[in-house]
Amino acid sequence: RENSSENILSSANRLLLHEGRLMLAESTRLLDVYLFLFDDFLLITKIKRNKKKYGGSDTSLIPVCPSLTPELQSFIREGGFCTVLDQPIPLDRLILKDVEPI
């Protein structure tokens, strides 16, 4: 989307520390999300699957950023994409707690 956060990842000084899929418990349902942990904030994105495949049967020709994990590259080639779920969470305002599995 075109908005003021479109350049959120453009800082040359920002480092991507970790990324990966997670199930987020949201009131009465579970959301399939993809997290990006940078050295200054946590970005939570919602995983969406495009119902249409790109350009026929050969999806290997879709350009994908080589710095992404193989899992995310594969997901994008299958027509998936991530949308930002909420504002990034600054790490100095983030509290982590261990919880028992549901």
C-alpha cells in the first residue's frame, strides 16, 4: 500500500536478525503470520495466499530477493505475499514472556 510506512525497511543501518512463521492467537482464532525481527523493531505481517498463480505454470521465473529465507522465497513463488498487520513494535517497548503451549 502506498502510505507513509512504505520506506520502513529502507534504512541502511537496520539489520534483519531473524525471520520466520508463527501462529498468532487473536481472540477466537489463530492467524498465520510471518515475523521480521530487526535490530530496532519487530514487524508482524499477515500471510496471504493469492488465489491465482502468476503467469502460467512456470512460477520459478518470478524474481525473488535472494536475501529472503528459502521458505519465504518458495511461498512468494507460489503466489503468496505478506501484508503488514500492525505498526512495527520498537524493541525498547517489547516485553517477551514464556507461556505454556495451548
